[in-house]
Amino acid sequence: ATDSISISVRIERRLPHQNSKLHRAAPRRTNTSTTPPPHHQTQNEIMKLSVAVLLLSSAVANAADATYEPGNFSEKKTIDGPDGKGKIYLSNGLEGEAIAHTGKPVTLADGTTAKDADGAEVMYHENCDGGAAIAKADPADGYYYVSNSEIGDHQSANLVGGTYSLDFSADHKLQGYKKILGDTAKNCHGGETPWGTFVSCEESREHGRCWQVDPTGTKPAMKTDVTGQDENTPMFGNWEAFAWDAKNNMGYVTNDDYNNNPGFKDADDKPTGKPYSGAITRYTPDETATACLTAEDKWCALNSGTNDYLKLVPDATGTKGTFEWVDLENSNPELYGGSEGAHVEDDIFTFSTIVDRYLFRLDLAAMTYTRSAVPFPFEPDNLRVIKNADGKQEVYLCTDGDDQPGDAVWGWDDEGAFRMLYEEEHSYPAGVDFSVDGMNMYVSMYNHTTYRFYRTDGMSFMDATLGPKYEVLGGIDEGKTHAEIFEAYNKVYKYDNPADFATDDSGSAPAPGPAGGAPAGGAPAGEPAKEEPAGGAPAGEP
């Protein structure tokens, strides 16, 4: 009876295009907000019905059924990289397969290959970066996995980047593949909207924009106003991720500029030390755009509004504090330089930074924040937040180790961190997201392939697990420093020098990674040993 109740709760909450498709509900509260609802009730009812059929057609999932143990690699399970090169190591109870390889035809479930309007085979795109799984208008028809291509260059007018869409049926069979945004460059990450579109952001300084894109490829892409810039705004941003706050109807855009631009000048033409760029942007729709949220066509919700910028006000420890939204010149991106992945869920705005390798968690209601050093010696990149079987938030982070082996998809909750998978083939993971029913996780290896992963016990990624086996202790909101994270990490990986692990907490530039990177005594317990090149493991490799 308990399991039946928990399933019915998940049915009630698993609605289309929500910021997190995977969560178990807290008790429903009456909505007293005057802001418009994010999507039509008819779509909600359709989604509830389709997920009810899916869940009730399978066995009731409970902890006793789970065989998936993230963080435990004792089964030594791997899948091959492209053309048999390299390996991806999988946690016990996890399986995976390649969906498509860069530069090769995309094979569909019926054995044919994807073709363009002229009947020519379509090759899979290069440099697969940020992505999102987005439910179709009728969820019974399936969903799309949308993926950016981070290539091209605005300076040389080499506009060959863009965004692509993989079309899946409700039972996860690949039905199509097409380009849905073109004539752009360096499309990095982005994010979905509650009305079923994708926002693709260009990481291209003053030339970059964030575009609203139709996953079906039917409606032409549209340049948005979420960054508040125009052609006259100088040196203004390497746009990364977009996250929509469906409760308060606001958008957030991260910006991984490293503050290496000239910045503002005073009346005497001297630098003030305040950068043009690097600040996280908050977009608030104006009256016209707000009205779009209740219209049939909601695209215009991103077309006009106001923008302000993040200013952190840390306490004496630097690991927590309050924050404000201010004008650009009064923002302080030097405290969160190189912001990357972003997600808003339950009034918590989560984002990562690559300059000092932190995870920030902003409480949008209380206007407070925490800052924790990430639990690995690589740059944190794309991320996704879900709720686990206990109703608690888990952050899934892709690492970017600059093409060193050992990059991984990490899970991180209020107790500690664990890897779901890691690689040895010099290509970092990106675009992590989960199918609407939670049964599949999609991840791209940046240089070559998009994969799907699934639990062999037939359960959802939000269901109970056999574990996890924590590899690094310390919760996402504990505000641990790099020195404290090093101590926890070192219990598993045995690095020699905390200074090699990461930056100190004064805000100085980070070290490139552990300089003696081989774990003492070989691989951690339960993990397959890897053959090391002459001179030891590459820097930064666990």
C-alpha cells in the first residue's frame, strides 16, 4: 500500500516541461500567486494519464528491487567508445548504449537513417554540448532530446554551430534527427522552458545571443531578450546556461567570461576594476511578455523585459551569505567567475563555476546562499537537479577535465558525492538530462557521441538505489572549503598535496589539477585499475 501511494504521488507531479521532470512531490499547496500558470491544465492531465499507464504497467518499484549502486564499480562493467576506442566505466546496475556518433549517419529504430528534406543522409553534429529532454505536446507521443553543437566562430563569420533534435517515442525508440537552429556559433548550453521550447546560448562574447528554439523544428528560432544586450553592448558575455523559475516567472543566464576584459572606466578614463561581463543575469518579463505566459503562443514571454545582475554579499567565512540583484556595474562576478550549468527548482537556483570550482545554491525566497567546493579536481560544467526517492535534491554534474581521462558524471546529495560513470577516452561528458519518465539518462561525450544510460533493474533514476556508495563525503549545502573537500576526496584517491588538488579559498586562480594524480596503491577499492602512461597518470585523474 505504501508503494502504491508513492507511485500515485509521482503521477500527480510528473508534468510536462517542468524544470525537473524527476521528483517526488511534497504535499500540494494552493497556488496564491498572481503570476500566470506556466502551462495549460489540459497538458497536465494528459501527462498524468500517460505516466500513470507507464508506471502501473510495470512492477511496483521499492528498495528491495533495486540493484543499481551508483559509485560502486566492482562489476567492472564498461561500454566502448566510438570505433572501439576507449572505455566508459559504469556503476553497478547501470547499462548504456551509443545513440549517435559525430560525423556518421544517425540510425533510427526502424533500421533506416535520418535524412534531410532533400532525402540526403544527415550526419550527427560535432562537439555535442548542453542538452535537455523535452516532452512533446502530447506526452503519449514521446519526447525530444535537444543537443547543442559548440563549433564555429562569429569573428570569422563561420556560423556553423547550432542546435539539433533527437526525436524519441514514449518507449524511447529513436524516430528522427534534425537541425533546429543554424547560422550561429559556439552554442554551448541553454535550458528548457515550461512551454516546451529550448533556449540555446552562444558562448561568443559580444556576438553571442540566446535563441528560443522549437524542438520539432517547425517554428523558426527566435532571438530572445533574456541577456538584455544588443549590438551596441561591448564585450558582454560568454553565455552558458539558461534556467527558468516557473514559480516566479523569471529567467537566469550564466556567463563564463573570466573577467579578462578592460571593464568599466571612471570619469578620468581609468579602469574601475568592474568588468563588463561575467555577471549572472536575471531576466524579468515586462507586462507584455508576462501576458504571453497565458497566451496560446508563449514564445513572446522571452522577448521583452528588464535585466539585473547578481551581487553576492558573503559572510566572514566566504562559504555563505546573502545576495542582491543590482545593475551591471555594481555586480561582483569576481566572486563567482566562470559560471556554467544552472537549474532552478523549489526556490533554489543552483549553478557551478569553473574559475574556482564551486557549486552555489541561492535560496530565491530567503535571499541567502551557500558555496561549496566541488568534490572532484576538474571543472564543473553542465548540471541537472532531480529529486530522489526520499524527496531530496540531487545535483548531477558533468566534469570538464580538458580532455584528460577520468571525467565523470557525478551525483551529489546532502550526504556526499558519487560517480555514476567515468571515462578513459579523453572526452568529457556534457548535456546530462533525464527522459520525462525518468527511465533514461542522456549524456554526450563532447568530442564524439551521445549515449543513453538506464538501470538494469528497470527502475527510474528517481527511485530507490542500492546505495549510493559515496566516494566523497560532504553534502551539497555544507559549504565545505577546498581543503575540507581534499581531505574527504583523499580518503579514496590518496593525493599527496592539497595545494595540487584545487585553489585555496581566497579567490585566486585554481591549480590545473593534482600533479601526482595516481591514486596510492592503484585504483580505489571496487574500481577497475587502468593502465597508466609512462610517467604516471595524467594530471587531474582520479
